[in-house]
Amino acid sequence: MIACACNKILMGKQSNLGPVDPQLNGIPAAGVIEEFRKAYEEIKQDQQKILVWQFIIQRYTPSFLGQCENGIAWAKDFVRQQLEDNMLAKYTDKSQRAERIVTALTDFSGNKAHEKHIHFDECREIGLEVELLEDNQTLQDLVLTVHHCYMHSLMNTPAFKMIENQNGAAFVKHLGTVQMPMPGTR
């Protein structure tokens, strides 16, 4: 979702994006809707199927299906709007392009899982503005240097999250505590 809000996406050959599929308490919203529709159709065809489906469906709270539907709609609307306002703003057919991208990124039955990897070629194929990091060696070296510094820090300290801005202000989270240096210190 964040990548779709940019003017372009810079990816390495090994990089990938994931689908836009809202998760509610670790459960894919689109999977819940798909499962519920399947249950409805099977029960409509054969009333005996309710004996099997009742144990699955009873796990859902009264508003859970609505939350899933709202989460899906919000994700689609947000990504569509971000694409139209940013990455696709220069195109006269930006709405159609955005719709194609949103459809590809939110296709639960096609993507199958939240962990699906959408590689550079597929990102470009669905219409995202993507550039390879390897096409600019200077930038690649700089990006990898920052990446390796953070990876070294994350592997050799109790930190598990680090954010730093261009002014040297940092947010470091580790073992349930937050360390925030004063602005201008590192």
C-alpha cells in the first residue's frame, strides 16, 4: 500500500511486493468472505452441509463479516486513490490503470496468500511504475550500505525496529522499550 502511494517503486532483482489483502487478527478478510459465500452456496444446495459449516461459521462474531467487507473496500479505495494521485497522475486513463492494478493486488483467489511474492516483472506487467535498483550502481551501493548497517544493528543488538530521519532523529524499539535520542544526536 505504501509503495502504491509513491511516484515510482525502486526494486532490486530479489525484491518483491505483496498483495493488498487486509488481515483482521491475522485472518485474511477476503478469505473469510470467500469461505462464507462457499458455505452459503453449499448449504443452499444441500441442507445437510449446515452440520459441517456450523462449526466454522460460529467462530465469526456478529460484526466480523461487515468488518471484513469494510476492510477490503477501504484497502481498495485507498490504493486506487493513491495510485491516481501519485504514480498514475500523469496518465489520462489513470482510473482504468489504477483499477487494473488494484484488481491484481487484491485478487485473493489468484494471490492465494498474504505472503505471495509479486516480483519486479509482475509488478511492471500489472502497470506499476517500477525501476530496477541495479540500473543505477551508485544508488544501489548507497541503498545496500544503509541496509547492511541496519541489518548489522538489528542482528547485534536487542533492537527489532529502527527508524531514522534525515535530521538524525531516531526511533529505536527493543525488548518492549523505546529509545528516542534527542534531535541532532545519534
